[in-house]
Amino acid sequence: MIDGLQLAQAFVEGVVLMASPCILPILPLILSTSVEGDTRRPYGVIAGFIVSFSVFAFFSRQLVSLFGLDVEVLRWISFGFLLIFGLILLSETLSDKFSALTQKVASIGNSLSQKTETASKGGFLSGFGLGCCIGLIWTPCAGPILAAVLVQIILQETGLESILTVFFFALGAGIPMLFIARGGQVVMNSLSVLKRHSQTIRKGFGVVIIVTVLLSMFQIDLLNLGANSPSAGTAGAASASKLIKPLAKPYTAPQIQGIQHWINSPPLTNSQLKGKVVLIDFWTYSCINCLRTLPHIKQWHQKYADKGLVIIGVHAPEFPFEKSLSNVQKAVRDNGIHYPVALDNKFTTWRNFKNRYWPAHYLINKQGKVVYTHFGEGNYVETEHNIRSLLGLSGGMTLQEKSAAKPFGTAKLGQTHETYLGYQRMQNFSSEQSVGKSTAKTYTYPGFLSVHNWALKGAWQVGPDHSTAKAAGAGLRLNFAAKKVFLVLGSATGKPVKAKVLLNGKPVSAAQNPSAKAGVLTVDSHRLYTLASLDRFQNAQIEIQALSPGLEMYAFTFSG
């Protein structure tokens, strides 16, 4: 059943995103389409934007993985295209050539559809082509909606709902753009003075595009130049009495509900937490990004628990084995977590917060209002400053990133992306045989394995979220680019199983993996295992061979 409320939320988020900094370079481009052309052109631009953005956004995860691209690379490519558009608007010659090019595309479409639209320079189809370009280069700004699609798949929601969510988001962003484009066109058509200077106005839009792109590239926010913000190596930019990047509109903290079990604490409610500063951390114990944040969160608990800070780790499972109380309890013990952990197995609290990420941090003040949020890794100094500010603490805090042990490393440009080994989210599978869903099947390795691709050999059963070795000798081979390789493993029988780990055809050494004696790793529980830690970032091939049936493989993660 389609969730109408979720679609409405996606639409509203699309409208709201019009206020984000990444939209600034696009608006002059939209307005510039109104300088020349008839009344149909803005509709073509917006239609092209909605279609191309929706298609590209929904399939971007597959495209990024297929071509081995990094999201950050796409962002910089988008900046490059925007700068090119800005330069085109500055040059009358380039603008004429670009108009001629879009008109050729429009003419082709016109011939194919056998429509009678006049071949005017500013018709619907020429606008549609430009809108398609705008949609493609704007897609990297829409990270939240792409994350929403991923979460929907994890929660096993329908593919149709994911498609509609992206479409409604694009529609929400497109409709305000249409009003802007049509409004600009009405003004241009009404004021003859502006029409006479349309070339100058077009060049002005080109300047605005280039300036706003440069500001976005270097992450300069004109609206907050006077605000307190941390700078690398400095200590006093932000006052301890003010929050860094607070929410513009704090809101009442959603209820903590539907918790199956509490660890390290009796059940807690929002009313019990009034008067406390609360940090909600959404995490799951096999998520490498979550594990990278734990040292900082544990340190905050140690430093500020007796000063009024309550940290609650809301554990929302990505895989079925993470719903097990005993598995989470073991992970809590192994990671040295002493603050309250709540098992949100049905994603009730997750949905209450409208959360979409692992990890995600929500900082709540003593009045029960969410005043600051951060999604993903990083911003540790900023978050700690805000904790201290809400606690009324001053002094002893410098806005300078402190060196800390990083056992799970960091992400790096060109690194292999997270690779899932179940058919629901499977990508880059390269065995010569097609996948047999939830049935035992024999596979063979291909003669050549491209970077970021993986393959199976021997008897395997590929399930929705993992693959299980059905016989001794069954193997998995991956061509990766990273410095460290991790894999979520488990045992189908509940008893320890062994696996041999090979790097470029040779057993991993003790230096590469101290836990694998002579290259043999013992899998005694469902969790994230380190397969290899290399001396540098490189392209290499890793292989895992099951020494007995029952070895389960869920997902690879990497660091640079």
C-alpha cells in the first residue's frame, strides 16, 4: 500500500530544498530561459528537469557503482557543468551556439513525435532539453532523497513507492521553479526596457551562476558569514553560549516508542528526560560508519554524563541478525558502551524522528526541543561544542579537531562502495551464471573481474540480504580499491565456522590481519570482521573461501 503521507512529505521536502545553497546556481539558469523564447519554454524546462532528475536520482546508485564513481566526484562534475553554463550565458557567441544545439535536439524530437510545434528558438522541446541537463547536474544536491530510497529498500517497501517518492520530491522542487520561470517571463514581456537589455540580463545571470558555484565549491555560506563557526586550528570563533549551526526552527522531540529491549538502562521516556540534555544516536552494530563514531560518543558520555548529558543509542537493525538481543548485548560489551541502548527493531522511534541515516545524531535541549542534528560521520568538534553549550559549560574546549584512534579508517575518493551480497541490493555481480534467488546453485568465476566487481565459485545460496556457502571450498572473489576491507559475516548453524582469506592469491599475512592465523579466519558470531589492512590505498583482489558449509556473507565495507 502506498504511503500518501510519505509522498506528501517528499513533495514538501522538494519545495523546502529550494531554500538550500545548492539551488542558487540553478535559479539564474531557470530565469535565463525566460529572457528569450515563447511562453511554452519554461514549461518545457521544468518538465525536462522533473523527468531527468527523477530517472537519474532513482538509478544513480546503480550508475555510480557501475562506473566506479564517487559521489564527491559527481558533485565536482556538476559544479563543472554549472560553470560551463555560466560561461555560455556570458558569451553571446556561445549562447547562440547553445541555442542552436538545443533547437536541433528539439527538432529531432519534433520529427519523431510528428508534432506541429513551430521551430522557434524558445519552444517547449528546446526547453525540455535544457531542463533535462539541469536535472542531471542538480541531482548530487539531493543526497537526502537518495538515502530515503535506500532506507525504503532496507525496510522492504515497494519499488513503486520508492519511484513515486523520488518523483514527488522532484515535483516539489519543480513547481516553485516553474513559478519563478513564468514570473520572470511575465516581467520580461511586460517591461520593454528589460527586453531591450535581455543580453545584458542574460550575462548578469551568467555572473550569478559562476559566483554561486564558486561559493558552493568552497562551502562559503553568505547568509552565515557573521555567524559563529569553527575553523581548523582555531579556538575561539564560537562562543560557548551559542550553538554552532542550530536548527532554524527547533521542534519538540519525537517520542521514544516501540522499543523491544533496553540495555544499560531501565526504559526511558521523553517526560523522564525533561531537564536533561539528550543526544539520540541512531546506529546499528555492523555499520562501519556507526562504529567510526563510537569513540567520540563514548568519550562524550564519559565526560558529560555526570553534568546532565544523557546519550541514548537507538539501535535500528539493517540485517535480521541485528534484531537479536543477545547479539546487540555482545556488541555493546565488545565496544565498551555504557550509555543506554534501545532496540528499535520495528523502526518505530526511527519513523517518529523521520530518520533516514546510520548514524544520525539529534541533540535535544533541557526543554525537550531538538535544536541540532547531524547525519553521518564527522562534525565531532561542532557537536561537542553544542553539547557543552546546552549544558551551560564554558572553557576547556577548543574548536580544533583532536587526533583520535580510527580503527576503521575513513572514506577516500575512488574507494569501492559498500557492496551487498544479497539479491535485494546486489550490484556488480560478475559470475558467469545468473543469480538463483534463495535456491542452491553452483557458480564459477569469470576469466576477468573488473574493479568494484565480485563473483562466486562453488555451491552457494543467495538470499535477500546475504549469501550462504553450501559446501566446503565455496568461494567469493572481489576486485576492490581501498586500504582496508571489512565484511559482515555469520554462521548459519550458530556454531563457529572457518574461512580462508586470500589477498592477490596469497593468504593474508599476520600484519594484514592479526586475527587470521595462516590466513584462516574464525567466524564465531554475526558481526563486522576485518579481512585485510594494507599499508596503502590500492587496487587489489580479495577472496574468501569457506572451509565448511554454513558461512554467511552479508556486505563488504571499505576505508581509505
